[in-house]
Amino acid sequence: MVRLSKAQKKELYHTIKGTRDIFGDEYLLREDFIEHAKKTASFYGFGPIATPHIERTELFEATLGETTDVVEKQMYTFKTRGGESITLRPEGTAPVMRAYAEHGMHTWSQPVMFWYEGSFFRHENPQRGRFREFSQFGLEILSADDALADALIIHVLFLIIRETGLEEVTVHLNSLGCKDCRTSYRKELGTYYRKHIHQLCKDCRRRAKDNPLRVLDCKNEQCKEASEHAPQIINFLCGVCRQHLKELLEFLDEAQVPYLLDHRLVRGLDYYSRTVFELFYESSAETAVAEPEEKKPEEKEREKTDAAAQTATQQTRKTSLALASGGRYDYLGAMIGNRDVCAVGGALGIDRIIALLQEQNIQPKKPYRPKVFFIQLGLAAKRKSLRLVEALRQAKIPLAQSLSKDSIKSQLKIADRLNVPYALILGQKEAMDDTIIIRDMDSGAQETLPFGKSIDYLKQRLKGRK
Ligand code: HAM
């Protein structure tokens, strides 16, 4: 047995950095939101899929890109006793593509459309709306090259968010082209950044060589400045990619989804081709989606050395937060399987959306509001209580009860606090007689009824009461 010191015990009271407990109204709000997202996705033809929380490490290494932040620094990877390298899923797209290959879904009627929901894990620095365990609701359309599929993904994610009541959502869009146009663009961009290498932050100096596209979305002020006159991908798109983008914009116009072409949007994962997008919540007021966590001294030191980056982060806090993102990933299928699968998808960050809803004081639709408080006194009553409670459940009468040995006085106090219209009192005598006392909590009037009649009586009385 491990014996814990006092200090260790104190630590145990806290969740691990970047994770948190979810309960009460926040939990209910999430349930409402997920229900709404599932309904909307189902209406548009998406079906459910749940993939495991753990996958082979290579699945992510081979698809997300070796020089991406997720693969370089953020994966929770461990070796099993058998020596296999396993990773807690940092995202859901590669697993869905794995499932498509594994189950021979190319033989199904195409395209195959999925929604999924659940926890994902990234070892990031926790800050506003950024956790190490977070939840996404994702949509994927596999085997579809038409721009209509891209538009559908963006449209449905946009609808899901907007219909929660969050109005200030803007779609940022870009095209990263295909293998052909991206190669010449990368080359040109690499040449450009090599000329501006001294302006770039430490990370971007390396990125300029390995993956110059990533310099474009660096938040460091100096890097942003250096990128101002960088070549733009739009001027490098081949005819087919240009046409794809044009059609996508036309579909979005038709669906009345407001968008902004953002040539600096490249996304942090390597598997994207053509369409990439992010849905930003843009507000002029500073919002406190999640308290920044106490930073370790070495983290503070690192931030001090990069003052420009810090200012940039603070500015971003004031203005925008990515609620959903995604894009097309036509090459991902071939990265892990034997065939090309044109596909597009996106995922929204549930934690961020719920935090914004809470901030706007949006309440869960159906918080559990008991209508009856059940008081049982004595052993005989306790024995009978299970039968009565079950009868109330069958009659769909929401109930609360005290399971401790409180006196009738203190139990009535709880009933008062819960603001229930009725209390049911089952004492020794009632238990023997097969009766129950029904107390009107407003007037204090009490009636004793045969057990068998009490449910119908309550149903009648509660009719139409919220
Ligand atoms: P992603 O941009 O990494 O894309 O994540 C999608 C969304 O998840 C983000 O827009 C954000 O709202 C939320 N999110 C990401 N990281 C965190 C975090 N650490 N804490 C809280 N929320 C977070 C993907 O994961 C792609 N698989 C999306 C996709 C689907 N692309 C194609 N299909």
C-alpha cells in the first residue's frame, strides 16, 4: 500500500493540470448542446461513430505531420507492457479514416458521413478555453470531392453554433491547394522567409525551413509583420483548386453563411488540402472563458523572453476564439491505407461553446426540478419507500429525497428550500396502513391517502405546473 504524506494528500484534492470536473448546470448544458448537435447532424444525414480513446501512435505520426505542434509536443504517448506505442487520441479525423479503411467502408454507399463526440487529449499549456482533456463534436464526410461537401460541413457547424444563441461567429476560410500547387507555393514561401529570417521567432526560423506555411499563422507580432507581404496561396492555386474554392464560396453565399477569406489561415495539422476553415467567436469585450492556470516559474520565464508573443496572446484574448475548425483532407486516406479517399470534415470545441453559453447566462433546458419531496421515517417506511419511489418514476413525477436519518423538521426544511409543491410523508403508521401523507408545501395542509391512490392524486394536482 502506498502511504501518502500530508502534502501528497492535499495534491490529490486537485484534478491534474488542464483537466476538470464537470457537474451541475454545466453538465446539463453540455447534454443539451450535444443533443442539439446530434439532432442537427442527423437531419443532414450524418450517422454516429465512436472510435477508441487509444490508438497506435503511428496513426497520428503518419497523418498529422512530424513538424506539427501536436505530434512534436502534445501527444500523450506511452508504451504498453508488450512494448507497443499507444497514444491517447489528440483528434478524431485520423481515427475515423482508420475506421473507414478497417471496415471496408469504401464498399458502402458513398459518401460515408459520420458525427462523433467525446474527449481528446493534448499536452498543451492550459489557458483560456484550452485544456489537456477537452471535448469535440466532429463531422466527417468520406469519399466526396465536390465543394458542396465542404460547404455542408461549414454550414452545419455554423448552424449548430448559431442556434445555441452565440451570434458573433465568423467563418475564416482559405485554400491550401493540392499537392501540385502547394509545392510551388511552399518553395516560394520558403524563399521569402529565408530573406526575412532575422525577423522571425525561434520556432519560426526552424519552420521557415521545415514547414514555411506554419510561419503564416504564428501569433508573434514580429512574425506577423514579416508575413504581411508574404506570397499568398491564392495566386498559386491551379485551375481545379481555384474552381473548387469558387464553388465553395458560391454555396456558402447561397446558404447565407458569412465568411472571410483569410490567406494566413493554414491550420496546425498537415493532412489538409484545399479547403481549411475556422469558426471564430469574435467579441469586442474581454471574456473569461476559463481562468488561466497558475504558471510554473519556467513557463513565466519563457514568456518573458518572448514579450511580443505575450502581447499577441493578450490581444487575441480580447477578440477571438476558435470554436470550430476543419478542412479537406484528400491525402489522409493514402497516408494510412491503400487508397485515396477524398474527404472533408470539421470539429467544434464543446468546452469553449459551453463556457460562452454560461457566460451569457444561458440555462440548461431541463434542469432536474423535483416536484415532490419524499420523507420517510422509520425502518418500515424505508422498506416501503423503494416501491413508492418506483411508482413515482413510472408516473414521471420528478422526486427528491433525503437518504439520511434527518428529523421530519429538517427534511421539511429541505423540501422548502427545493421549492417543491408537495411533500410525501411516510411514517411508521402510514407504512403499516398502506397510506401516505401528502403535504401541500404552500398552505401546509395535509391529507392522508391510500398508497394506491396517491400517484393519481399527485398527477392531477401537478398537471400544468412547471
Ligand atoms: P482542431 O482545430 O485541432 O482540429 O480542433 C477543433 C476544435 O477543437 C478547435 O477549433 C477548438 O474549438 C477545439 N480545441 C482544440 N484544442 C483544444 C483544447 N486544447 N482545449 C479546448 N478545445 C480545443 C481538429 O481536431 C481536426 N480533427 C478537425 C477536423 C475534423 N478536421 C477535419 N475533420
